[in-house]
Amino acid sequence: MHTFPALALAFAPVLAAATEVTGTFDVKVTPVPAQRAAADDTRGRMTFTKTFQGALAGTSEGEMLTAGAPATGTAGYVALERFTGTLDGRRGSFVMQHSGTMAGGRQELAIVISPGSGTGELAGIAGTAAIAIEGGKHYYTVRYTLP
């Protein structure tokens, strides 16, 4: 079984000749009300939507599962996000898989394009993504290859 960072490393040879694009996005996160059996259960679920600007232009919808205490800087999350729009002018969709943790002031995030998820002119896409937040603004970098 591969961990997400290992999966991202598995793409490294494929992405050696990858195209890299950057841009910005806006995000809206909506918590889903929890129905917990135990008061100390720290799991959470959220839905989110994003609007992307730049070489990646379009929208995405996603679902996120969390655990831990984000307010204290210690937590983890996984998410699946389906993007629909254009990438460098090619129309289609694909799914991004997120796996993130934060603890002790450190954050780690791995985002890979889910193999086999590309449609339309993005069929066969492979790659990775990164997110940065600076001054409250969200930035993306996507490295990808297409057949």
C-alpha cells in the first residue's frame, strides 16, 4: 500500500517533463453537522467549492474528512475534489486527492491527480498540485502531463 507522499514520489519520473501552471483560487468551506456517539470524537466532515483563475480555470466541488484539533494546530485531513473547466485551454475534468497533516508547527500536504479520473481533453492526465496561502489569498501550482 502506498502512502500519499509515496504516491506523489511515484509520479516524479513521469513529471520530469511536466508542464507547470500557477494561479489563484477562492474557496468556500461548509461544515457538515456531526452526529457523534462520543463527546470526545474529533472527526469532522466538510464540503467545499473552489473557483480557479489562471491556466486552471473553472470550479471544483469536494468533500473533506478531518480529525484532531485544528484550533491547536494538530490535525489531519483527506479530501477528494473534482475540478471541471479548462487547463491550458483543454476542457474536461479530473479529481485531486488530498492528504494533509499539521503538528508541532509543521504542515505537510500531498495532492495528486487521481489516476484514471481525467475526462474530455484532460483524459489520461497525471500530476500533482500544491497550495499556498499568503495574506489570506490562495494560490495553486499544478504540475501535469497529458498523453
